[in-house]
Amino acid sequence: MDPVHEVRIDFSRWGRESYFVDGVLVDQCWSMRWNGERTFEAHGHSITVRVRTSMKSLEVQAHVDGRLVADNLFAEVNAMLQRRAQKPRQPWNWDDWISQVVLWFAIAFGMFSAMRYFKW
């Protein structure tokens, strides 16, 4: 029987992914696509991480040597996306749209006035 290994994936804010096995960096890359897979070798095993995303779900699976070892890795994010997808949308109306436009014009006017005043 193979010993148990810890696999950790760190995602940075800027789209960098780092794959660690037992605390040792084994692979690094810029972010995966919204749908795809990344395969790398560690301790003589092939590790594959598969990702499928949509507006309603996030499915991430981990396979070791072709055998599924972890399904639904981000269960809390997936649950949040499904709740958000089921939440009824409020109907569009002119009042909200006009108030947003007026607000953004006021912000832009204030910024440009400040820029002229301080001669930026």
C-alpha cells in the first residue's frame, strides 16, 4: 500500500497556480482555463486536476494514476453558485437605471472638478 501524500494547490490573486506535494513545489503555471485539466508527476504518480465551470456550478476533480480520489473539491463555492443561480432576479426598471446614471455622472463631475482644481 502506498503511503498517504498531501497535495495542495495555491491560487494567487494574479492567476498563478502552485502545486505542492508533501510541501514540495512540483509544478507552477499561470492560471488554468475555465475548463480544462493539468497533469503533473509526483512521487512516481500521475496527478490530474480537472476543472469544469459554468455560471451555475464549479466542478473540480482530482485523479491519481487515472483513479478518482477527490470529487467536488470546492463544495462551498459550488453551493454558493447554485444558490445564486436559483435566486430570483429582480425585474429591470427605468428608475434604477436612471438613478445609476445620475450617480455615475455626479461621481465623474466631482472627479473632473477636483482634477481641474488641483491641476492634475
